[in-house]
Amino acid sequence: MIGLALFGLLGTTHAYIWPSPKLDALESLRFDLDKHALAAFLRPYTHGAAQALCVSPEVLNLAQAYHDMATHNVADRTGGMDGSIRLEEQSRAENAGDGFSNTLTVVFSVANRYISVADAFAIAAIMAIENWWTLYFHQFFACTGTDSFFAKSGGPDIAFRGGRVDAAEANQPGVPEPQQDIDSHIASFARQRFTQSKMIGLVACGHTFGGVQHDTFPDIVPELNDPTSTKSVAHFDSTNVNFDHLIATEYISGTTQNPLVVGFNDTTNSDKRIFGSDGNATMLAFVKDPDLFATTCANLFTRMLDTVPNGVQLTEVITPLPVKPDSVILTLNNNTLELSGRVRLWNMTEDADRTVRILWDDHAGDVHNATLPFDNVDTNLGRTPSAWYNFFPVTDTPFISLDPVAGITTMRFPAVNHGLDSFLVYSCS
């Protein structure tokens, strides 16, 4: 029997070293956006709950993360981002509608022994905030009946820490509801670790996307009789799938159509009460400085996602490894040791002049090398691309053949003319 232990020596300040099964899985879900169902769900109106509801997936992902976190009690450190909304919390009035139960199908598809549901919630929310791309898409016919060109811009980068632990039981209720008065809202957000100004900021940031649906909240949004919105969704601002500060500018200018500001039922105009609770000081600051809005949102979203119950220790911020092996497999086949897998070069596009090699040392003291064929470039939804190369020297051989006696002690991946040199140490006993 062959026992394998892989560990790395990378000359970087990254929070972890490959391989680390849990951190590898979290890093991949966070950054390899073309590989996972969470990213596919972000393509508007074409997947799952977003298709069924005709609403932007950003709202579903952001709202689900906030509603999961909002049970947090700073006094006893219970509740927070713990995946408890997957339990009976869904049936509460504070979590109205079926959007959360529908998005859980996508979240469950990526959760596993290394990725908790709560971590998947956090990553889905980050994807929604950051994501940007431009594409043609076919809107779900029941929503519009038309083909549409869709341009979408994303928000600030959000720091991600992993390690959230899924709750085994529901938490106490705690999500603010629109019919509550301002004192109740201030108290609710304070219980969640948000001051009054942070409450205003978090609501404004969260409402840069999406809107309110008639079917879920008929006392807030009437039937719109709009052929482009058969589900009668009233949006928070005029760029409801873009991250921008129009939620503030339209509010201050008096042109907003936000149903929680100018809704026909003033009892549920909670955004109006929240935004105005400091004399509009916070919203005016956002209007004057869109960069302040983006920075504030990044900080508040991070605070929201990092709110966890007592006893949960989050990882350091996970950042993408510049050179990362993936799906590395050693197989003993008769008298041949077969090494296969892929390597990812972060922030790289396809380059015909680039040569990527794998160099490995063996127990006999010899050094071997092979040129790795290019596989593909992941666009990662238009953000940072990554180039992938395969672990075999020629296209008709799906592995690198090793001497089973000499084995392998180290491997590294230099890329000619690109300054990449990652040293990954392999130990066999």
C-alpha cells in the first residue's frame, strides 16, 4: 500500500498552503466561478428560483444570507450565519415567500464535508455582490416574452473567511419586518451588532439590488399589470441588478420608486423610516461620494457574513493561490506510477507564447520535467481569469508515468516569461 501526504511551500503571504482539503474546497468555490452551480445560478432569470420568481438572483442570495444572520444575539452570542434558515425558520412570517426554499436547492448541491451550508450562503452572497458581466440572454418567457440585452455591473470585493458551522436547530426569531416602527428596527439591528448608522448603511447596500414581489407582500406592492414583470416586482431603484448608489441618489432627489419608501401603505415604508432616522445624514453622504458607499458596503457585508455563533472560529481571509494544482491523483497501475491532474494559473489568460512545465524530483535524486498542454481559460464571470494546464506531456496520454520505486519528492510549475514558480512538496512513505 502507498501512503500519500502532500504539503506545500509557497513563497507568499496567503492564509493557507496547498493541499488543505477544506481550504482548497472553499477557495475553489469562492474563486473558480465557472466550475460551480452557485455561479451558474447568478445568470439572471435562467436558473431555478430566479426563473420561477422572475427576480434577480442577487436579491435571493443577499436576502438569504441576511435573514440567516439576523437571528444573531450579541448578548449571548447565539444565532448568526449558521445555515439555520434551512430549518423551520423558513416557515416564519419574517421569512415570507418560497425564494429561500428554492435557492436552498442550489446551495445544497455545493455543500459537502468541507463546505457547510452557511459557508455556501456566504459565498453565494459574495458572488451576488461582486459579480459583473455583459451577455445576451433569453429572459424567461413568462416574465417578458422577449429576448433582452443585459448589462450588469458588480460591487466591491468582499473578504471571505470560511469555517461557519451549520446549526442543528432553529434560532429565536429576529429578522426585522417592514411594518415595525423605527425603534424596533434600531433595537433589532443593535442585537445583530449594527449601530444606527450601520443599520442605515446595510439596508441601503442590501437594497441596491432587487425589489419586493406582490405575491409575497400584497400589502406592500399591488398588482402592477406590467407585461415585463408578470410577478409584479417593484424595484428598490432604477438599476435593480447593478451595484451602485442610486438607492441613495433617487431617495434624496425624491425620484425613488422604492416600495419601502413611497409604497401605498405607509405602515410598511420601513426604508423611509430607516433612511431618515439620522436626518438623512448617511444617505446624503452616500449621494456625495459613491466610493464611500462602495467602501461602506464592503465593510458592512463583511461584518454581516462574519457574524457567527459563540465557539465558531473562522479562517483567515481566503485569497486565490497564484498557482494551484487541482484533482491531483497518483495511481499505481501494474509497474507504473501514474500522476495526473491540472494546475491553475490565477489571473492569467491564454497565451500561445507561454510554456508551463512540471518539474519533479524523485527519491533517486533525479529531476524530471514535462511540458503541460493548455486546457482552457475560465473567465470567472468576467472578473479575474484563470488559465488551466493538464498534468500530462502529450494529449493522447492522460497521465505522467513515474518510476514506482523512485517515486516523487517535489514538484513545481515554472511558467516561462511570467515569473511563476510554485514549489509543492510531495512525500511518500
